[in-house]
Amino acid sequence: AQSVTQLGSHVSVSEGALVLLRCNYSSSVPPYLFWYVQYPNQGLQLLLKYTTGATLVKGINGFEAEFKKSETSFHLTKPSAHMSDAAEYFCAVRAQGAQKLVFGQGTRLTINP
Amino acid sequence: DGGITQSPKYLFRKEGQNVTLSCEQNLNHDAMYWYRQDPGQGLRLIYYSQIVNDFQKGDIAEGYSVSREKKESFPLTVTSAQKNPTAFYLCASSPSGSTTDTQYFGPGTRLTVL
């Protein structure tokens, strides 16, 4: 069975600082991995995804994530936080051949001025 | 303008009443999904459909029902059997249901049971 763990339900950083949101997964087969962002009272928007190929994936709004198979991780980073990055972020995994997308519990990112 | 629409944005229901949430997409996607979101619990899959006239239960289907009579529409009914229906409901679609597909989400409906 697949599962996703996001370490830290709340993360707070200063404007201009590095953003690091952690995601670890468990899957018995090679997974496909996704990061979504959700602004208050809105739906989810895809930031980036890893399916095959290069393990460093670049997404929208300056975010990127690296798939590390040996660590079963897919952490999301952004070099310099902006106030508009304040939102909730969800990591999700889907195993090859599986129908369901399994979501982590989310990490709320707060940006301090 | 292509996208997914959900209506209404806010919905209030009395206990014991059924209520139907609308989800429409004009992306020509084959697959559609319904998720429930509760604070601190992420998203949980209620039902999904990969093709017209066919749908499958997700992880928390009890107390919910769906239909898929048209490709662009996937309404969700929250029945009186659902014990704790107050939540944020999100509809999504994807091109084919393939495991590499991106799921695109609607803006959500917030249901409150009074």
C-alpha cells in the first residue's frame, strides 16, 4: 500500500529565506510523485510532478523537487520565499498501475515579513 | 476558457437531508474524481470514474453516491447516511486516468450541516 508522510504540519520562514517542505513516501513499486499548492478556500494547483527521467524536477513559481529513491523522499524547495508563497502544500504519490492518488496531510507554509 | 466548475461554493444542509454537489468540466477529460478535505487530514478519495456510465468507490464512499451519465458531468450526492458530512469537497479530472496524468481540481464546495 502506498502512503505519504509530510514532516511538519506548519512551516514558517522569513521572506527571502529558503523554503524546504519535506515529503517521504512508501510504495512497493516505483511511484509517480506530485506536489500541489492550495490557497485558502480554493482548489489544488499542480506545482510539479516526477514520472520518469531526470530526478530534479522544476515547477512553477520557482519551486523544484528532487526524487531520491534511496531515501524515499521528494522534498520541495524554493531558494527565496515570497509573501505570495503562503499557502498549504500537498505531496501525493501514485504507484505505477494504481488508480488512486494518495495525498499527504499537507504542510501550511507561513511567510514572515 | 477550459476548466472545472463546482457549484455552489457554499452549501448549507439540515440533518437528514440529501444534497447534490455539481461538478462540470469542459476539458474533454475521461476521468473524474471526488475528494473530501478535512482540516489536518489531507484529501481522501470518495469516488472516481474513468469512463461514462462507470464509476468506482474510493476510500470513503459510505454515505455518498455518484452518477456519470455525461462525460463532462460527475455530480456527487451526500446522503443522510453520511454521519459527518461537514467538509470541503473537491472535484478533479484527468485526461485518461493514466497513472502519470495530472489531476486538475475545481474550486471546491464547502458543505455545512446545521
